[in-house]
Amino acid sequence: MPYYVYILASQPRGTLYIGVTGDLIKRVYEHKQDVVPGFTKTYGIHTLVYFEETENVESAIRREKRLKKWSRDWKINAVERDNPHWQDLYQNLLK
């Protein structure tokens, strides 16, 4: 079963959040709707700007931990490499 590592942003180059999920569409929807209290709700972080698919939960968690250790500049560069205009990728998942 695939798992995903994802990055949400409050705005281009804004506050970032990195997470892991087995259901990317559902999880991003929950962030967008502020269903769960926490960091993303508090700071208005709702835009899916980056994600990677992994083979299983273990590899997703390892990748998440690596990304969280990266400097902010590295994270921004990773987003801008694949999504230079910081577009919300969520709508593309629904197609």
C-alpha cells in the first residue's frame, strides 16, 4: 500500500508543515477544513505544495524524518524544483 510524505504551506515561502499519510486526498482535505486542532489549523497551513509516494509506511516515516531535518532553504528548493509557482496540488489529486 502506498504512503505519502507531503508538504503544506500557508503561502509561497510561508510556514511549512511536513506530514505522512496513507490517504493523501483525505488527509489534505482534513487540513483544509481544519478538522483536527493543531499546527496547521493554528497557522492557516492549507496548501499542498509537494508530495512523494513511498512503498510503505516505514519508508514514508524515514523520509519525513529526513525532510524535517533539512534546512528551511532546502525544503523551499525541493518545493520550487517541482512546483515553482507554489500552486495547490490538491485539485490535481481529485482528477
